[in-house]
Amino acid sequence: MKTKFVIGLALGAASLTLHLNAQANLQDTRDVLGRWVETKQIISEENANWRVEESILKDTKNLLSSELERLNKALEDMEATATAADEERSQLADQKEKLTAASAVVESNIGSLETQIKTIVKTLPQPLVEKLKPLIRRLPDDPNKTELSLGERVQNIVGILSQADKFNTTITLSNESREMETGKVVQVTTLYWGLAMAYFVDNSGSYAGLGTPSAEGWVWKEVSGAGAQIKQLLDIYEGTEEIQFVEVPASIN
């Protein structure tokens, strides 16, 4: 009897111990599951956060790559522009040097050219001189004392020579008053053949002749009996008579 009681007591203790151990294990399991669930949530949140940050980092990387590419292209363009600018600057410097040297040559000779132009003007026909008067008046009396710039002085000379060349390559008709050898002043029509020679005749054909340039101006000479031929020549030039050969006097210097 006593033995059964002891056995029963031992079994009860063992059962109680097992029950208590089972409850402890269940609580541990619950604690572990709780921590596992919490860890999974943390991992899930971290993964979600990382995906967001990864997307932001990729976008940032792409943006920075594009900006770097743009800056490299801009740098290449600036280097190319700088190289072109250096080349242009060098060319301009060479041109400036050449122009400075040329200007020095022109400046040292401009006075002599102006003096020569004044001499040439005396040999020009009056219609051309009248046209050139604005430029002729700008020629300095003393080449060493003038307020005109070098460019203005060169323009005067070029203007006079270009107008003289134009006159020399054309035929010019002019109405003029001319004093005859008798001292009579007659209204005549003059046909200039460039700067080489000219013919003149009055309306009636009574006074006619030719003119040639000289160092002191044009020399006009009456030619007796040439009025009809010279008048015919002028009529052909003006288109009032058909084109044909006309014999007129000539003078060769």
C-alpha cells in the first residue's frame, strides 16, 4: 500500500514536471515565433526601404552620368572654340602686322602721290575736273601739314584715279563754250575719246576742230573744213544718223 502511494506520488510529480516543462517550452516557442515574426517584418521593411533607395540611387547615377557627359561635351566644345579663337587671334595679329607695315609705306609716300595727282589734274579735260572738284579740294596744300587721316587721303587719291580711269574708257559728250583763234566765244558740242583726244563743232558746222591734252591743260585747235565730218560723227554717236565710217582729222602725241 505504501509502495503504491510512493509510486503514485512519483508519477504525479513527474506529470507535474512534464506539464510545467511543456508550458515553459510553449512559452519559449511563442517568444521565438514572436521574435521571428518581428525579424521578418524588419527584414521586409528593410527590403522595401532598400528598393526605394536603390531606385533613387539609380536615378541619381543616371542623372550624374548625363551631367558628366554634358560637361565633357561642353569642355570639348570650349577647348575647340579656344583653339579656333587662338588661330583667329594669330591670323588677325599677322594681318595687323602686315597692315601696319603697309600703312607705314603708304604714309611715307602719300605726300608725293598727292603732289603727282595735282600735276595729273592739270592734264584732265574740264568736264572731268568739274566732277572731281570735291575730291580735288580735299588735296592738302602742304602734305606735311594736314588734319586729314591717312585713310581719307588715300580715298581722295583712289577716287580721283578711279574717276579718271572711268572717263578714259568711255566716250563723253559735253556742251561747252570755247574761245576760237579769232577771240570769238562759240557754243560747241565736244566729243571726248577718253583722255586721248576730243572733237568739237558748233551747231552750224562753221567752227570745228580737235583737242589734245598737255601738261598745262587741253589744247584746242581749229581745223578748217572739218565741221561737216565732225558734226556727222556727233550725229552718229547720238543716234540721229546711221553708223558709217567718217574721216576726221586726228593728232598723235
